[in-house]
Amino acid sequence: MGLAGLETLAEASPDIRGPLPGPLARAIMDRDEQVTSPSYTRCYPLVVERAEGAMVEDVDGNRFLDFNAGIAVVAAGHCHPRIVEAVQRQAAKLIHMSGTDFYYEGMARLAETLARIAPGASKRRVYFGNSGTEAMEAALKLAKYATGRDKFIAFYGSFHGRTMGSLSLTSRRTVQREGFGPFLPGVAHTPYAYCYRCPWNRTPDTCGVECAKTIEHTLLKTILPAGEVAGIVVEPVQGEGGYIVPPRKFIDELRMVAARHRIPLIFDEVQSGMGRTGKMWAADHFDAEPDILTAAKGIASGMPLGAMIARAELMSWPPGSHASTFGGNPVCVEASLATIQLLEETLVSNAARMGAYLMDRMREWPRRFRMVGDVRGLGLMIGIELVRDQQTKEPAGAERDQLVRMAFERGLLILGAGESTIRLSPPLMISRDQADFAVATLETCLKTIEQG
């Protein structure tokens, strides 16, 4: 399909031509299921042929509006012309030389850019890998090396990756950990400020402070001597755990606890960073400056790249202590530079604007729909929590999964998070018309489920 076809697709509307999956999709799925790893999670039978902007077309010609952005990755939208041009230009000049052993200007330029846009005013240095989990592995190793300590604090409901170090921090679902132990020793988990389900029915501010203080009042007094803790690892907005936005006082208190005990604060912004929340970083909503920050997903709008950004004084490890053959690949670097330029020009502000518009449209849903317990979010990182009963707040996981499938059948691509949350994480370039289609589709699905 030529460029003209893609231009047409970007302006197209969702269009489902027959039962899903179609015949071509079914044939490919049958082949795939014979040879690929059964560990892959496929939420619905989508077999993609092409995509542009926020639109996706499958192999049978069905068109969908993508409100998960390839799992919160294609920040600029699918196949943005400026990113395509950057990738093509660089691929014709240099695809690989390994920036861990040699030099090329693009890597230095991207590191300068990330150091400039990182939250806070401290001087920064940047390590490049291929993914979010690699960025987290680098953060763990750096924290250990810089502090001489070996223990970490993480939070329930967190997701930091599936490689062994990051998996030791992850506590989202047992299936992600079952059968893979033993894990990194010295990792302790503590409650995240999930105020909607606060078991003590505190106010958000009180809940946030108490959750953060659990670290100081419990963990550091019982099983983790502060002098042995290399880092507190936290998602400033929890992603896979349910798109949970903590109260500001949770982050404020966390920063104070870390500062009092000289523990590096590590922000995992793999999902929440790169404009997703309507600011460049979720940390910017809290005026927080982490010691170490990890980024990936939207950093190159579809190309594989991860980055660990740290205070310069912390990045003291010597040559050879950590590296990645493909991290900072020249093609990925150019895609990232083009993405960041687009973010700074229009995409971050559009994410803030469209996120506010969606929240205004959905704010009253807990009153209108008995199965909507909560609508929360920042920018275009929005969670809609479904419940069986608004009083008991019992999660409605089966109904959530049903709604995800119903939306797919109507041309809207969404995903779940947490026990019973729908997450909306579209490309940051969506239009108001696309936001309206998503809202109308979700309302139709909610009404259908509630009517039985």
C-alpha cells in the first residue's frame, strides 16, 4: 500500500465489515499460535496490516480507532511522516555501529535533549537501552553501585518489567512472577496511595501521607535498615496497576522520606512519561525531581529505545560496568529526536487539551452508570474503573473484559489495567472527533452491559 493509501487511512473512520476475526486474520492467527510463545497476551483477535495517526486497519480491511497507542507507545501516532522520514534518512546512512563502543553525534544530541527536558534543574547523564525493563535494570545497577547498598522498596500493584531485576520489583499479578523465583533479594513492597480503594476510608491527602510514611514507620524500623536501601522505586502514576493517580501529598511525603534517609528516589516513567499525562513527565505534575528516571514506550514513538536518566553525580560507574549493544541505535535515536520535537511543538499541549476534554465528557459517569466506580487520570492517561457495586467497590473484572471486547467489535481499540480498569492511552495527536467517537462507543457498551 502506497503513501496515498496511508493518507486516506489517517482521515478514515472506524469501519467493521464483518464478524471478527475475518478470514485472513483467522488464518494468520492459526499460523501464529503454532509457532510463537504461548506467554504472549492477546486481548482480542486483531491482526494489523497498516496504521497511521490513530487509525489501524487489519488484514481484512476493518478499520479501528486506536485508543491504546500500541500499548502507550506511538506518542506521535502511527507512522507520523516526520518520524518515518527520520527513520528512512538514517537507515540509508547508518543503521548500527554500537554507541557503547564508538561514538556518533546522534547519541550525544539525544542525551543532551533528554538531560534538558528531565524534571528538575540538576545536571543529568543518560544511559540507553532497548526497552523499559532494560532501563529499570540499569537504574537498579546504578543505584547499587552509587550507594554501595543492596536493597530496594517498591509498591503493590506496580509494573516495572519482566526481566529478573525489574520483575523482582513488579507486583501487579502473580502470573508474572509465578515459577520464576528466587527473585532479587532485599526487595520489599508497600502500599501505593490508591485512595479509591483505601481500606481505612481516609481522605486522599491523609491516605497519601500515611502510605508514604509506612516506609519510614514500618519498613525502615523492621526489616530494611535505611543504610542498606539503594532506592525507592515508584511510578508517579501507576500504569498496569490501574492508571492510578496518587494525591500530591503521597509524592511529597515520599520525597521527604527519601531525603531524610539519603535514599535515591527512582521514578519509573516508562508509561507515564513523554507527554502522556499532558506534561512531559508525570513528575512535573508534582514538581518532583527524582534522582533517577526511566523512560521508554513513547520515547521514540514505535522504535525500540529505553533510557535511564540520572543525576550526574550518581552516574559514577566506570567503563565496562554496564552497556547495551543495540541501546541508542542510530535509527531509534533519530526517531526519538523527531518525537521529542513533535512533543514540544504540539503533542504535549494536545494531550493536556484532549485529556481535559475526555475527562469533562466522562466525569459524571459514576452517576450515570452504576458499574462505573471511578474515572481518573492526567492528560491522555485515563482510567475508568468498573465495579459490581458502587458501595462495596467490588471489582467487575469480567464485565471490564466484556466491554473491551465489545469496543473492539465496534471499532475501538482499548485495553484493561488493574483488576477492573479500562485504560485510555491514545496517540497524543487525537482529534476531538476521535475523542467523541471513543466516548460514544464506551457509553453504548456500558449501557448494553448494564441492560443485560
